Amino acid sequence: MQAPAMFFSVVIPTYNRLPILRKCLRALEEQEISAPVRGYEVVVVDDGSSDDTVPWLRAHAATLPHVRLIRQEHGGPAEGRNRGVREARGEVIVFIDSDLVVTPTFLASHARALAAAWRQRGDRLCFTYGAVVNTANFDHPTREPHKLTDHSWAYFATGNVAIDREVLERAGLFDTSFRLYGWEDLELGERLRQLGVVLVRAPEAVGYHWHPALSLEQIPDLLRVERERAKMALVFFRKHPSRRVRFIVQYTWLHRLLWELLTLGGLLNERSLRPLLAWLVRHGQARWAMELLRLPLNRLGVRELFAEARRQGLR
């Protein structure tokens, strides 16, 4: 199957992320375009931001020629991505988040991997999954080295994927009932999997995912996000009540036992760990502090998931 020249639409939902969004969009303007890419656009869907995102985009439109701004009332990333796809002009859709800074060969790398997979398979039932490197370096995010913890086993995580538009639309786009944080992309991934769509890794399509280094002030928000993830995990499981999804969302007694053991039955929690977390942060080890904090966060998420399931009468 001969891969035709591709026009890419990069869809980016954003909500109050202007400082890092600036870096994201400027990196996308520096793409080195070569065959089979014939052109691209960047569809930014502002999800009702209350910061200066919209005024800044309008003021800098001349320096961002590939960017098209779409505005909507605050409805969440699933609704934003669906809106972006509907407005997109490309045959290939790329999803990234507004805190991802890509390399100059990002789109060309996705295109080469897609073209090779299409030729090999004889159809377009696949998507490319690029590399995501986590970094807290705001000034120079692309200087972050690849780390073992950057590897992900997720299927269709929308931080860095490219897919044929018709295949995406055949799966039904994102379910907007995922109004809180988490799982809407992996749920779409399950529907893609059921259609026989396969994941093709494209490690040369690198994006650097920026998020601020852990501070103790972030902990209440991290706890809130974990509770939201638990609620949305149950939405995911209700739609796909399979053993596979049980393990993805950690809705098993094995996971419950695991996190109870690793936190000593909850003795290791965000309060008891606070002095050690503070020490690690003070000594420039915020990344390890975050990894340690994941223990009680996972326990909280699993416990909240089981509690929500009981409230809804699930087993």
C-alpha cells in the first residue's frame, strides 16, 4: 500500500496553561517538514481559560501561522479533543497536550512510522505512539534525558499519538461522560483495539512533558485528582467490564493488597511522609519525592475506586 502525502492536524485542548503553551506552540512552528508530510495545522481548543491564553494567541497570530484557535465553554479535554477533530482539516490527527514541547522532527517522525506501518499492513488500522519524556525543566525542557520511569505501557494515551482520521472517527471519538480527570483516552483506546487497530511505536517522535517539580503545596490537588481518577475509572469499567480493564484501572483485590502492603496498611501516607518529602524537595530530589508519594496516592485511588463501586452496587 503506497502511503500518500499527508496533511497533519495537531489537536491541542488547553485550559489555563499559557506559560507552557507558548513553548508548545513555538516548537510546533519549527517543524522540519519532509515527505510524506505535505503540510500541517495546529488546532488549539481553548476550554474556557480564564488566564490570558486567548488574548495572547490573538496578539501573536502573525508569528503562529499554523495555529487555528477554537473556543468553547469549559467542558473538559474529551469535549475539547472532539471539537478539535471536527474542526480539523487533516487526514491524520495528532493528539498532544498543551504542556508538551516537541522536537523539530516530531511530525516527520510520526509520518514516516505511519507510512511504513500502512505499507506493511496494507491498511490504516494502526496509530503511532511517540516517546514522552517527563521534565520539570521549564527553561530548557528538551535537555531532559530519557529515564526508565518515562516508559509507558498505556494504549492510546493522548499525550503523543497520531492516527488516520477515518479510523479515529470509526471508533466514535472521545466519550464526553468523562468530565473529571482521567481515562477518556484509554477508553477510546479500548474501542480502537476492538476494531483491530494496533499500536506502532515511534520513538523518534519525541515530546517533553513539562510539569512543575513537586512541592508540598501540590499535595491537596494531587489527592483531589486521585479521587477524580477513581470516579472516572468506574465509568471506564462500566463501559468495558473485562478482566483487562479491571487490571488497567486497578479494580482488583490484588492491587488493593499490593498498595496496602507497600504503605504498611496506610501508615505511610501523605502526612507521615511529609518530613521525608520535604527533605527530598529541599535537597533537589523532587522527582524521587514524587515517586515516593505515588505509594499513598495509589492506595487512595484504589480505596476510592472500591468505595465508589460499593456505592453504585458493583462487585
